[in-house]
Amino acid sequence: MIQTRQPLIQNNGTIELSNEEIARYSRHLIMPEVALDGQKKLKSARVLTIGAGGLGSPLALYLAAAGVGTLGIVDFDVVDESNLQRQIIHGTSDVGRPKMESARDRIMDINPNVHIEAYEEALSSENALEIFKDFDIVVDGTDNFPTRYLVNDACVLLKKPNVYGSIFRFEGQASVFYAEEGPCYRCLYPGPPPPGLVPSCAEGGVLGILPGAIGTIQATEAVKLILGIGEPLIGRLLLYDALDMRFREMKLRKDPSCPVCGENPTVTELIDYQEFCGIPQANAQAAADEVPEISVQELKKKLDNGTEVSVLDVREPHEYEVANIGARLIPLGELPERLIELDKDETFAIHCKTGGRSASAVKLLQEAGFENVYNVKGGITAWSEEIDASVPKY
């Protein structure tokens, strides 16, 4: 038996379906849990998706195909080749285009009956409440902590459900944070992790299929909320391990002391979420801890001139197989035990993918007494872009 609950959308009797729409949604209409009334609710619904990336792609595609009448999309990025492995709303011909444009074209091809409200701007504390206020549901497809806390707090303040999803490597999470009926994101994660502790997908990677699984779960939850059927993921965190092909579930409880949805909230308006997540402090600390750098152009010039400089690659072996410039490989994790292999009298130019790990390596060598060590600014990515395009970018 399909459980029913109070639908988020009430049919006021003014929405009708055309003959084309009846044919399009026929597989919904013959289901008693959806039927004509439910399809009209979907058409009446206004759903906002944050991001048109890995999670936003299946979200937008399936919500549009299902007949959600108005889709809002917030995204100001452009399509990059590295997106195509997972962001299926974009194609090869879209590389270099704004994601909003390619997403709109794809959605309209799937269902021209959908009205798209585009917000080609960065979501911030200044615009979030204004953007969110006229939508019924917000679906969070972001990949960073400041925006997740911003989305959560805005949804709590506006009393709107926040359909949450996150992905990393082979694992994903999904839930519905709806403070009117259960816990919010802050009840689960009261504070963010220290900046840099949790690597991004760009740093740690993600299985391209994974956002499809989590994004379709988020789309399913949004549709269930609109129709008022089933048991939503309110008060439950769904954990997905793609390698083991296993789902687990954690029960979540509302935190009475939660600063935004608790009994005595202290967060009553949107705050500076970059500050809350410690990013300005981390940037200031990084600036204070700056290490000597060398640009890829300077490095190339030294190598061409025969200057004695040893280039050291501190990436992982599987990355080295993808792209390398012939440098000696010592992964960062092995470096402390292999310092004995290096001559302190040599000059070292150390690189990784973009410069983060190599900066850590420079600090490590400096602390070990090496004096002539430099971080290759931009890493092998900069080398590919500015020196040798035959070196693959990944």
C-alpha cells in the first residue's frame, strides 16, 4: 500500500493538461498514486535546483521529464571537458558555453512545456532568500560547505524543504531536511570541517555514474513531496556505497539546541558562510605560510638553459600514468620516509596537479633542512596549458 501524506502542492482547479501533455504523461496518469490530479500538482509545482553539474544534471532532466511545471536553476559556471564524464545534461559541443544555456537547451528538448527560471549568478546571503521565496522545494546539488549551510539556513528561515545530496569518489548521501517536520542539515552537521580536510571531487575524483544515482534519488524525493505519497527521507540519511552496491540508512533526530531550527534559534538571518566555514582564515593562514614558487615558464627556461634543477612529482602513480613531464616521482605520502634519497645541496622544483600537494611537499623539505626548494605554480595543469598542450589535462 502506498503511504499518503499531505502533498506540498494543492490543486486549485485552475491547472489543465493539454492533449499533448496527456499523451506525454500517460504512464503517470494510469498510476492511481499519480493520476490526473497528481500530474496537475506536478505542473503547478515550482522546484529550484542549485547547480547544473553532477547532481543537477539528472535532477533537472528527470524533473523536467516528469512534468514539473517550473524549474529554477542557479548556476554561473561554464562547461569544461572534465564535466562531461558525469554532467550528462551537457554535451561535447557545449564545452565553453555557460552551463545555464546548455542546460536550458537540453531541458526544452526533453519537455518544452517546462518553464525555466534561470539565475546565472553565484548564490549568496544577499540573494538566496529572494531567489528561494517563490519556490516550493529547493534541491541542493552543490559541492561545497559554505553553500550547503547557506541553502539549509535559507530553507529553514523560509520553511521550505531542502532535498540534499552529496557525492565523493564511490559514495553518496541523500536526505530531506525539512525543519517543519524533522531535522535540518545543521542538526546532522553542526559545524563544517576545517578547510581543506575534505577534498573536493576535483581533488579526490568521483565515479561518473554516482551523481546519476544520487541525483535521481533527490528527484524522486522532490516528486514524492509534491504528490504527497510515500515516505520521504525526512529524519533519515541514506548512504550509498557504489563499490559494494549497498544502501544503508541512519536515523536523524532534530537537535533541540540547533542554532537555526532548534528551540531557541540564534541564527535568525543569513550570515557570512565563507567566514562560518573558516575560509578567509584559511586563506590568510595560507598566505602567511606561502612557500617559494616558480612559474612553469621560469621552470621551462631553466631546463632549456641547462640550469641544474631537479623536478620532483609528488602525485600518485596512477596520476603519473595519465600525464607526466618525465620528472622523478615520489608521492607526497611517501616523501617523509624517502627524504634520504634526496640531496640537500640540489635545487628542487616540486609539482603536483595544481600546486596544493606540492606546496605541502615544499614545507616538508624546508622543515627537513632543504633550502633550495620551489613550488611549481599551477602544477602539471599549468604546464599543459602554457608550455606543452600534448601533456593531457585531467
